[in-house]
Amino acid sequence: EVQLLESGGGSVQPGGSLRLSCAASGFTFSSSGMSWVRQAPGKGLEWVSSVSSNAAVTAYADSVEGRFTISRDNSKNMLFLQMNSLRAEDTAVYYCARRGGSSEFLNWGQGVLVTVSS
Amino acid sequence: QTVVTQEPSFSVSPGGTVTLTCGLSAGSVYTTHYPSWYQQTPGQAPRTLIYNTNSRSSGVPDRFSGSILGNKAALTITGAQSDDECDYYCVVYLGSGSWVFGGGTKLTVL
């Protein structure tokens, strides 16, 4: 069974930093592209960032470019999102998602809440 | 900036058929955008319904189908049930490793 378990969320002041982690199991992590998708309270889904299976290619939404960094450790089946210079508008539930072979978000974690507030 | 458009809300009668659409501000949605659809109930993670335009994800009943209708991607639900009342999101792949989600459609079954 595929499992994606996010951690590292919490409350932080504007301008602060957080690092999210996603522990993956039940599939060959090193063969799967991975992504982060977020959802602000009461709002829709927003793609945040993606990384290829071998970490060679990364991409970011314009809203987080230059502030967030996606990375992965294939030896530990872990996905990360380093979030710097956080803003109030970054407040959201952040989901870790496994990408399928047709660019879909195949599996989802349960999400972790990040709150940016003074 | 590319915007993906969805109907904000839609209503369907129990047992009825509804088609939700997913458009692109920049033009048409093609199969090369690999449109996919997700179902989300409040407080839960999204569930993958349809990928690659018209492929059903594992365990998704055949009441759900995907297609391209005109210049938009479409999700059709036949035989609507009360459990189908939730939010539906589409997402399109823009290339270069980036995606854009639509704003979501809140489906009411009544």
C-alpha cells in the first residue's frame, strides 16, 4: 500500500522558515516524480513544486519561486520542501503527491498545516 | 499567467448526469496537457479520479468518465449519488514540469 506521510508543519512568523518532509513507502520511490500541492483555508488546490525521480529537474510555481526549494533523498525515500521568507499567503495545508506516468498526481498524503502569522 | 477555468458550482439530481468542464485562458485544452481530475470531500486529501484525459484511476467506478469536449477537458458523472456531492478539481500539465489547477467545482446532488 502506497503511503505518504508529511511532517514538519506548524506555526511560524512572517519571514520565517520551515522544512516539510514526506516519508514515502509502498512503491519504488526512486522511480517516481514527486510534487507538493497546497490548499489555503477554504480555497482550491495549488501546485507548488515538483522534482523528477532523480532530482535532476525541479520546477516551482511563480508564487514560491526563489523562496521554496524542493529536494529528495532516494536512499531514505524522503521528499522535502524548504520554505523560506514565508508570507501570510503561504498559510495552507501542504500535500505531498506521487506523480504517475501520465503526469497525474497519483497518490496523496494526508497533508500538513502551515500557518504563517504574527 | 495561465488560468484554468472551472464552473464554481453545479447541481445535479440524484441519478442524473452532469458534465463538469476545465478550460484554459490561453486557448484549448488538448490531450497533450494530460488533464486529470480529482475529487475532494471536506477535510480530506484529494482522490484521483481521471488521468491522461480519460483513464480512470484504480477503484474509480465507471460512472466517472473523462473526455475532451470542444476546447475543454470534461468530467462526466452518470447516475449521480449523494456521495458524489463534494469538490472536483482539474489540473493541466503546462510542460517544463509545471501544472495549474482549476479553481474547483462544488457539486451539489439534490
